[in-house]
Amino acid sequence: MGTKVFNLGTKSHKTITVKWKYNGASEEWDGMYQDNSLWINKDDFDNVNYVPDTYQAALNKEMPGAGNPNSSTYKQQYINYWIAIITHELGHSLGLDHSPYTTDIMFSDSETAGPDFKYTWKRAKVDGSYAEFKNSLSHRDINRAKLTKLLGYW
């Protein structure tokens, strides 16, 4: 986008705080942005089966390196996934809502319009791969971020 969006702050000078949250099995989220805090689900982050299971459920195939958490292939998939989750949550901090498209970093498999979200959909629009496993931004993600900047969200 040609502009610096985030700066590393200090303990006393910050706008967003990244925190761990132990979620348990009651809710299904791996990352969440709320009240200038970006939360990462520590239970999922620590579970060596979480990323391979999520990959299997989304793509209906085994994640490369799934059987060996110490392999470089597994570690790269794991890193890409969690960076994508953090990127998704930082997108919310810029004013981006969820998207039904799987190639968007802002993808969510379903959504109900309400005070927090503008659109409703019940099924994902599978248009290729899943951004959460590649840690990649789509053209839609970039254009939506540019729009939120023009609208003054950030």
C-alpha cells in the first residue's frame, strides 16, 4: 500500500496490545480483536494438532508435515497460520470486516449482520486456496484496506 501502518510501541506508549487468552472449548476462535487488544487463543496455539486439524477440515487433505511437529514443513505451516491470524485481527483494527472469500485474509466461514458486521452469509465462497494457510493478502484485502484509509478509519 506504500504506507507504514503499524509502529512498534512501548509498554507506556501503545495503541494495540497483543495478549494470550485461554479459551477452553466453549468458543471457536483462534484470534480476536476487541477494545484495542489483539487476543490469541493460547489453548489452540499450544496444541500441536490444532493447525493440522484446521487445515484438514478446510481443505479436506492432510497438512504437509502434519505427522511431525518438529519438521521444518510443519513449523513453516504453523508460523504461516498464526501470522495470518494476527494479520486478520490487525485488519479489524483498521476497520475491516470479515469476507466470505477464502483467499482473503479477512475470511470468515459465516457471518450474521449486526452492530459489528455489515453483511450476512451462511457459506464460504471458495475461490482457490485459503489465505489463512498461506499468510497472503488478496487484492480484495488490499483494496478494502485502502478504502478504510480513505474513509478515515486509520
